Amino acid sequence: MTLRQIGEEKLLAQILPTLGRDKRVIIPAGDDCATARFRAARELLVLKSDCVVEGVHFKPSASAVAVGWKAMMRALSDFAAISAVPEFALIALVISGRRKVGWVRDLYRGLARAAARFDVAIVGGETSDTPGNTALTVSVSGYVERDRCVARSGGKAGDDLFVTGTLGGSIRRRHLNFVPRIAEARWLTRHFPIHAMIDLSDGMGVDLPRLAKASKLAFTIEESALPLARGCTVEQAISDGEDYELLFAVPSRKRERLLKNWKKKFPKLPLTRVGKLIPHSGPSRTGTSHIPRFPSGYVHFKRRR
């Protein structure tokens, strides 16, 4: 059986159980970031690696500066998903020796600009030649306070589901110039009990079921409420992926206060209630939608962007 036949989710279901568990680990592999206790530190250590691959995450004609920006910001978006603060980054670049030196300089200019936006220090990494396409891996470490760490698995039945910003538009190059919602996530966990959270990198159609499944719940979605990017359809908002917005679950009793205070704090960024988490009636209902059709988002190995 090939990777294309089973897709990313079934592949991870086979691999992750073989990694074992360690008592130091709070959130294991499989969530947006891993978190662990670190010696006598008061905060939890947060670790994340992410990659961009030529032909999958960016076209060969894409600006090298934009590719560097995206590579760094993808990893930082996962920090936002658990309300963590990034601090240090390592860069691993696999690239053909035929590439121009200027392209690589521009790539690192994009990486540096993105890192500086969130006060992240790039402290090293590795480079390697390849006869194939360019691949860039960014590994980030940082911290999150124990009482502000948010996993995908904490959702509760009856929680409202909210999404930041608008959805859709990656086809119009939005995926190359987004800014992770780290500031917004930090504000949320400071002022509200956020039960579960995920960043929408693979699309609502994949990431919402992931959150619901991790929380052992089902969900309902109001398609008409989805905040669409200009010129996008509902199906694009659900399926396109690479929005890098936050989807989170919060007690419904906090709804009005959340919306009121959010508007004061982030007046230019929409916050939209799009549904809720609900109990499921059995294993077949876990992480499923209660609307007639719910398109999937991007699934690695199954198809390409």
C-alpha cells in the first residue's frame, strides 16, 4: 500500500503509537506542537518543526523572500494554536547546487524578516545538496505557561466554535504573506477559558474534524456564517487550506463577552461564531459534520496544492 492510497491521517495513526510515551511530555506528537516539562522550568518547553517543499507548498517561480517568510510563519502559526511564545529557530535547507546564490540570500532575508516580527532568534541549522526540489525545514522552540497551554483535545460538548479572520484565498497567494495569530492567541488565553484550538493550515474541512476527533466529539457548522475572503465560495473556504487562522472552542456562556472585548482589542480582525461541539452517538459520529455535505481540505499524499 502506498502513501497516496492511505493519506496523512492513516499514516500518522500507524506511526505515532510506535513512538512511545514519556512522563515528561504533556502534549505528544500529533497535535500542533509538542510540549514537555523541562527540568525546573515553570513554563512548558514547546517544540515544532515544519517544512515547505518546492512544487507542494510553493511554485518554482515564487519569490524566495516570500518562501522564507512562509516557511518561518508556518511553524509560528502552530505556536499560535497552543498559545505559545516562540524564541529560537533552526533552519535546515535541502537545495540543488544549481540554484543561484542570490536566491538563497533572498530566502534567508524572508526567514529573518518573519523571525524578527515575533522576536525569534535564528540560531543555526544545516544545508545539504540534492538533485531534486528545494525543501526547507524550520524547527522552533519556545515556551507556554502551564495554565495557558491549549491542545486540540480539550473541547467540551456545547462549546461554541469561533474562527478568526476570513477563510479562502490561498490560490490568490495569501498563503505566502500571512501573519500567524500569536498575539490573538495569547490574548484569548489570558482572558478566556479556551478549551481547544487549532490553526487552519489544511482547511476547515480537515482541521475541524481533527479538533472534534481529538476532543471525542462531533460538531455542527453553519455554512452561511463562514467568514469568506473576498471572491471566495463556501467550498473554497472549507477546502482550500492555508488560511492560518485560529479555530477554537470556548464555553457558550462566554460568547457575548468574547465578541464585545474582541472588537475592542482587534477592531480590524473579524471573529466569527461558525458552529459548536456536540456529543456523538457512537464511533462513526466522532468528528463528523451534521450538515449534508462537508468538503474535505488538503490531505498530504492524497493530492497536491
